[in-house]
Amino acid sequence: MYKPTLDYAQQLDKEDKLAHLRAQFHVPKDKEGNDWLYFTGNSLGLQPKQTQQYIQQELDDWAKYGVEGHFEARNPWMPYHEFLTNSMAKIVGAKPLEVVVMNTLTTNLHLLMVSFYQPTKTKYKIVIESDAFPSDRYAVQSQLKFHGLDAENGLIEWKPREGEELLRIEDLEKIVDEQGDEIALLLIGGVNYYTGQYLDIKRIAEIGHAKNCMVGIDLAHGAGNISPELHDSGVDFAAWCTYKYLNSGPGSLAGLFVHEKHAHNKELPRFAGWWNHNKETRFNMRQPFDVMPGAEGWQLSNPPILSMAAIRASLDMFEEVGMEALRAKSEKLTGYFEYLINQIDTDRIKIITPSNPKERGCQLSIQVKNADKSLHKKLTENNIITDWREPDVIRCAPVPMYNSFEDVYRMVEKLKELL
Ligand SMILES: *Cc1c(COP(=O)(O)O)cnc(C)c1O
């Protein structure tokens, strides 16, 4: 149904109901003023133009009110994180009680493991994907060591089969079937950062829970990209950053999800600070610790408002467009990208991302035989921004918020030329 021509790509852009959104972002440009072809929204999303105004509002109120801004600012800082909760909950398919924005991703994973990784003498192992993002692997290894366990023996890797790139759910099932009595936690990337594979989160939860393992999901590459339906999936916890598909700026705060079934469990071990203490009595500073219900009960500190303002600017855009419309465009855009790559007449190229749109988000990971980093360098010199993973994979994410069908067309034309 697709056609490999510039005219056709431009026609798709004309028909695209979300095409106007691109103008609401700052798209970096080359010296001649042409937009870069930006395919790394999976690493750092572009800046919405309205972000500046949202941050400026808080700077103005800080200038105007000083400490009184906690209550007097147009968007009072005291409950500021609450302004983000509903939109964020919608993006990941959760109830507002289950979601909070706080800290950064790896920090949140640690805080969640304080509560949900409770190893015993016999049940202490952690399962991750063999291609887990390094930070998650380090986090999990350090948790094992923290509990006095051997990081090597305590870690089980869910691997693709020999000669394959993608994970098979039945292999996870086998691991948990055979070793479940020793496994305390599954911590899995919902969308794998390397292959772009979107795993069946609900199935993973069922597999883990059947053997009384806790199940946590890292949604760094999922939030704002796919619709994970966290509540219905039944996973115990999840965390994600907001600077990738959620366009909230470098190092911005992260999201945290704790399933409703744990919302009122005050017995869960957890770290405490004044910000997970009961809001009503927080400033009556002589009260004993009284933990808040839900995800808010994992906060420790009062949060950085300037960063939250950037998140708010972005979430307001997601709220307006809705994940459903974004997802629909995303499937078409990535589908077109895939089609064009498959048109290239060479056996050097292989897409390792699943071809089924239900098993991927917008990212395609393209393996180029006999290529090295010089290919990535040449793309960059042509203002095509992609991500290179050794030994031979280009990761490319056409983002439905701001990438066009023409972007994708031009990128593949250049790739063809360089090969
Ligand atoms: C991007 C990413 C991270 C980054 O962690 P930070 O704590 O935000 O630096 C961690 N895990 C995964 C899976 C990621 O994709």
C-alpha cells in the first residue's frame, strides 16, 4: 500500500492530522537553516516551544513570592507534583493513586527494590533481560551485593536463543517454571532499548506471580511510546524517565508506578523522608512518621519545580493529543520507515525490531553487515541524527509528535546512498 516516492511521503504528511505538532517543537537546524532529521527522541526528546513559558512562570513566581510561592504561586509548589499525576497516569494506563513523578529513573528503581526486593535465604534471585540497559543491570547487581548476595549467582539472564535477536516469552516461562522457587524478582524492560521489542507485560506479570515473584517493569522506552496499561497488567511496580519520549529535558524527573494492591500496605519496607509523610501533618514537624497511601508514599524530598514545570509543559501536549492518536500515527510512520528500508536492494541490512506493530513502539533497530561507526558518522555529517550501538546497529526512532513521513523518506534515501 505504501509507495517509495517523495511525493507519496509528502502526501502522507498532508493527510496526517498530527502534522501541525511539529511546529510546536524546536527542531535543531543545519547552517543553511534546514531541519535536522532527528531520530533520537528515544534518547532525548525535542523541546516543546511552550516549555520556556512554563518554566518562566515558576521563575517569575519565585522572584515575586520567595518562599510564599509554595502557596501563593499561580501553580502552588506545595502540591505541584499533583498537577502532573492525572496526565502521567493516562499515559501509562494507571490510576492516579498508582503514579507519582519524582527523582530519576535509576534512583526510583532502587527505592522500589527496597520495597519489592526482599530476598530470603532460598528465594533471592533476580531475572533481567540479557540485553538490559546497563544502568538497570548495575542497579540490580548492587542490590544483590547490598543484601550480601553474590551478584553473579543471584542474577538470571533471559536471553534470545542462539542465532536470534529477540526474546521469546516461552523462554521466560521456562526459567520461572524451573527456578521460580529461587527467584524473588523479575525486572524487565517493557520495550527493550536495544532491539525495540515491546514485551507482553501482562504475560510477564502472570508468569512471575504464578511462582510468587515480584514483577517490576522499566518503561524508559515505553512511556509516551506505547500504551502499556500498567494497572490492568497487574505488575507490582514500574519506573520510567521523562526525557526520552516524554520530551521533558535532559535529566528531568522520572515516573514511578506502584500497583493499587500495594497502595495501603504500610508494612512494606521503604525509605522515608518528609515527603512521603502524611500531607495533613507534614508541617507539624513533631509527628511520628505516617506514610501516605499510593505511589506518593515513595517520595522522599520536596521536588525541583523547574524540572516539573518542563514535564507539565510536555504532558499538557500529550493530554491534548492523546496516546491513541499518537499510537495510530506511530504505527503508520514506523510502518512506512520499515517499508522503505526493506525496499533497499542489499543484503547488508536487517531490521532486528519485531515486524509486528503490536510488538514494537516507534523505534527500528537496523543491523548493517560489515558496517562500523563511520556509517553513523556519515549520517551525522548529513544532519541525520541516529544512535549507534556497537557492533553494527543503528537505532532510529521516528517520533509521532514531531517526525514526518518526509523525514523518514529522506533518511532512507541518504542511507541508501551511503551504503
Ligand atoms: C534511559 C534509560 C535509563 C537511564 O537511567 P537514568 O537513571 O535516567 O539515568 C535506565 N534504564 C533504561 C532501560 C533506560 O532506557
